[in-house]
Amino acid sequence: MRNIAVLGFGVVGGGIYEALKPCINPPLSEVNIKYILDLRSFPGHPLADRVTSDYDRILADGSVEAVVETMGGVDPAYGFCLAALKAGKHVITSNKAVVDAHGEELERVAMENGVCYLYEASVGGGIPVVEPMRSCFYADTVTRVAGILNGTTNYILTHMRSEGITLAEALDVARRLGYAERDPKADLAGLDTARKLAILAGIAFGRYISYTDIPVIEGIEDVTLEDIQLAEQAGCLIKLFAVAERSGPDHAHMTVAPFLVGWHSLFHAVHDAQNAVCVTGSIVGDTVFYGSGAGRMPTAAAVCGDVARALNGDYKYHIRKKCEPGFILPEDESRFRKAVLPNGKTYRVYEK
Ligand code: HSE
């Protein structure tokens, strides 16, 4: 029996139980969710008797090897993760806000305590991208990370176009499907995308980068049905894009914004809550990671993959340096070609 605790039994936390139940692969087949930390109760749920609001009890229980944090938001999740690492427990999370704000400290504390802090599910939902970037590109220099990193906005843009519905109507469905953040402003304003870009760019460029370092973060709030229809008449889709690009050894550009994407781009085919990330290595060239970017079970499965790695001791420490001031350059207006729609609105154009 390998005991774990799940902090937050919401969309993803509840999915972890469902993902583990049929799993026959050790060590996941031996995992026991001994505690669920949540302020709510779940009458009738098979694990109802495991629910507690007493985190100290979990910390004090030496049989708990790993804590899975799926609460969302920085506080109190950050403090819980830090305390678990200091207590010698692995921490696995899907919480990009905490990884973005405190990943540097949490990775260092994990190393000092001989445990791991893993966050595959924080970017791209069920798509394996964090760990491949950390390990498989080791011999290469990543020059560029670009893609669609938010399932909610991609779902909204897809369905505004295909059904002619408004942003608010499409958001309503995305929320019901479990794609959106508790406060969906984080999706709509591009902040969720920016956090994920900061995590991936940090790995790519060997630095800890925060989304607050990104000079341009625009969301989709101002994208109208008319814009989408006019873009389509020009053979383009509108997609919320994240782009991080090296500019020599000591600089990078980073942008999050809605872009026009032409039919020749592979991103033109990324619909609904799917995400796709193109990681370019100076040796390997373009590689693409594609799949379910949001949702209960894909995200829960990614979390469980990290749980297995933690319990197997199958992880390495990848401590990076701080992002030095000036590393991320201000937006260069000529970096992306721009196009003006017939209604006068201007969009950046994604060329690849
Ligand atoms: N709200 C996020 C999204 C959830 O839509 O991508 C997955 O990180």
C-alpha cells in the first residue's frame, strides 16, 4: 500500500480517484488515497470517510508518501505544498499559479529534502510536455516554444465560429465541461496561458520566469463573432497564442495574444479544448505536442503519471537560475506581421 493525500476534491482531485481505480500498473495499482483535504463533505462517495479539514494530521502521518495538490490558486495551496516538502513528502500538482509564483523555492526545498515537486499537469492538461522538455531536449538548445495553451479559450473560439454563439454562451458550456478556471477571467484575459508559457519557457531557457515578466499578455475578451467571421472569410481562424523565442544567448521575446492563423498552419486544426505546443530545438527542429489541454480525466491522468514517477523515485532535479533583468526584451512591434480586418481591427498573424 502506498499512501497519498489529495488536497482539493474538485474537478481534477475527484478525477484522480477515478483514474486510479481501474489502474493495474504498479505503483499506481497499490496507491491508497488515505486523506482528502477539503472543507466540503462528499456524502455517498466511496472515499467520504477519508475527507478531513485538518492538514496537520496529514503532515504528521509518516505513512503518507506524496501529497497531490489540485486546489488551484496560490493561497493556501503554496503553504500546503511547502509544508509537505519540508515534511519529506513528494508534492505533485496541477496548479500552474503556484508553479509560476513559487516553483523556484518549491523545487529547491524538494531537493533539500530528498523528495520531488512535479507539475506535468500544470501545462497542457493531459499532454506530456513538461517532462519531455526537461529530459528529452537535454542535448539540444530550445530556441522557441509556441502554441495554444488554454483549452477554455480555444473551446470558446471554436464554438463561436462553428455555432455562431457569443463568447458568454460558449464560456458557459466550457465551464460546465470543467475546462474553465474557477475565475474564468484567468482564461479569458490570457493569464492562464501566460503562466503556462512562463513555465515552459523557464524550462526551455534554463531560468525561472514568471508570467509577470511577459511584456504582452492579451486575452480574447475583445474578440467578437464579427472578427471571427471576417477572419474566416480571409481563410484564417483566430487563436489565443503563446510564443517564447530566444534572441541570442541572453535574451528572449515572449508574447500572449490572439493571432490570425492561416489554413496552412498545423495550429489551424487544433479545435475545442485541444492544446498544441511546438517546441523547436536548434538540432531537432520543430517537434509538436498535441492533445487534450483541459478537463477532468486527462488532467487527472497526467497527475497520476507524476505520482508514479515520484513513488518510483524516477525523477531528476533541474534547478535553474533566476531570470536576470533584461533577459526578456520589450515587445518589438515589427516582430509579427499584422493584418487589418475589414472592420478595422488589427491582429498579429501566426506564420508557421
Ligand atoms: N482553465 C484551463 C484551460 C484548465 O482551459 O486550459 C487547464 O489548465
